[in-house]
Amino acid sequence: MSRHILLDSSPMGLLSNPARTADVIAITQWSVSCIAAGHFLYVPEVIDYELRRELLRAGKNKGVARLDSFKATSRYFETVLLHGLLEQHFVKR
């Protein structure tokens, strides 16, 4: 059964980090195994915006490139879609 996984800023920060620390390697291996297992990884628009803004502010061009590369293998989740999904599942009518 496929899972739909929304990534928060912590794992996205690690995935965009060009340093090869143990945490970066672990989250990269985890994301690759998720995709290989048929799961869907989503990058919420707001997380992309916040992380990209900080990477650009700090002049971390390699991090921006890694973020772009990861987004190419995952799905982009627009804030409007996220709001609708949350409303659909958590707001009682």
C-alpha cells in the first residue's frame, strides 16, 4: 500500500544540505527507499518557500540546487491543496 508523506522543514533542510553528515545520509537513504517502495513524498509549498528563502539569504547555492533536485523526484504540494485536504479530513460539517 502506497503512503503519501508530507515533508516538514527538518527533513527538507537535511535533504537540501550538501554536507555528507550521518543525518543527511540517513534521510537521503530513507527518502530513496520510500520512493523505491512506491510511496509518494510531497514538498509543501510553504516549506519550499521558507527553506529556499533561507538558503538564498545565506548564499547556499548548492543547497538550492539540492532542493531543486529533490523536488524533481517528489511532488509539490500547493498550500491551497494542503488547506483543502486538511479541511476535508479535520473540519466537521
